[in-house]
Amino acid sequence: MYEVFDNVHLNSGQRLNHFRNGRELCRKDLLVKNLKRKKRELEKRSKYDEAGEFDFFPVTYVLPREYAMFVEEFKKRGGVFIMKPIGAAQGKGIFLFAKLHEIREWRTDYKTLGNVGGQTQDESNQVEAYVVQQYINNPLLVGGKKFDLRLYALITSFSPLQIFMYRRGFARFTQTRYSSDPAEIRNQFMHLTNVAIQKKSKTYDAVSGGKLELQDLKYLLISKCDSLFLIHLLSFFIYF
């Protein structure tokens, strides 16, 4: 799709729902590249307080390119990490691990495969790229289950930046109660909120789709949270 932008002329009444370089923010590896770049830029300009605001995402590396740096970081931190293909969706190819040999095996397997992404190894000359992040093992739970938020925004301009948030949204829930037990590290129904994964669970609720309206989630959290967290929660939900 992106390749045709420079060769297609739209009529005056036609619109596209993508910007020319949208994948710089929408593809996992390019997003983290730009976040790190912005942080470094602010630090070079001695804007350390502003740069500190870019610590909102977990430790992230792109494999195999940054494998050596990742190994060094892993040995310092340990714990559980999560692997995600850079361009996949619906939870495809995602897995958790806690031991380095699992990553070594992954790299070896992909290097020795005869077919990568529909091409032979000689044609592609590269392994499939993944992002690896430190897994957040103490997530906020509702009913003992993990969830994520699906929020929608309309961006009409990048310069100047203009964003309109849609008031409605929803949360996606897992079908299995969360546990940090290492024995459950491969349980996708517990760790991944993707509907494409959850609908395969025997306990999947096809009526609700495992989803909850944003407004209902707001009231539920307000009724259960302590006062300090409530302040941050209300600041987040102020626009909804």
C-alpha cells in the first residue's frame, strides 16, 4: 500500500486513512526506534525532565540486529521477556520466555530453515525480525484477568499536530485468570488479550467477545481503586 502513495493521484473528494510514513509509528520495530531516537535527542539538548517522560515503555530490543545488546541486558535483569514479530497481528508468533537458550534455539531454527517468508534462505538472506521486551508481570487486573484498551483517534495533521479522540472505546480481556507462575508462561489464554487468540479458548464468551465498553470499565475501576490511583485514573479518563 505504502509503495503506491507517490504514484496515485486522488480526486478532490477522495481521502486515505493513512499518512505517507505511517508505519514509522505503526510497526513495532520502527515505533521503538523513533521513541529511543526522540529520547536521545532530548538528552543531547539537556532536556532531561522531558526525556524522562519517554520511560513509559519497557526495555525493548530488535532481534536479531540487537541480539548482543539484548543478551547483556538480559543477564543484568533476568525475569520474563516477550517476543513479537515486527509486522504480524492478532497475536501471531508471540511467545514468552525466561531462559536465553530459548532465544538461541529460535535464531538457530530460523537461520537453518529453508524457507523464510515465502523465500529461500539465499533469497531472503535474513532471519525474521522480532521485538523483544521485558514482560510486565504485575499488570493491573480486573476480575483477576489481564486486559488492554482499544482507543481510537483521528489525526488530521502532523504539522501542526491535531488529534481528535473518539469518546467510545473498549477493553479486551483474557479468558483465564492471570498468574505469574513460571509454569504458566506458555499459556496464551492467560497472557495475550488478542481476540484471535482468546476465541479459541473453551471459556470464550462469544456474546461479549471478551470485551467491555470503556465507560463501563471506567466505573468499575473507580469503584475498586484507592484514592491515589483514582486521581491518575480520572486524569486518563477525563476525555471520555
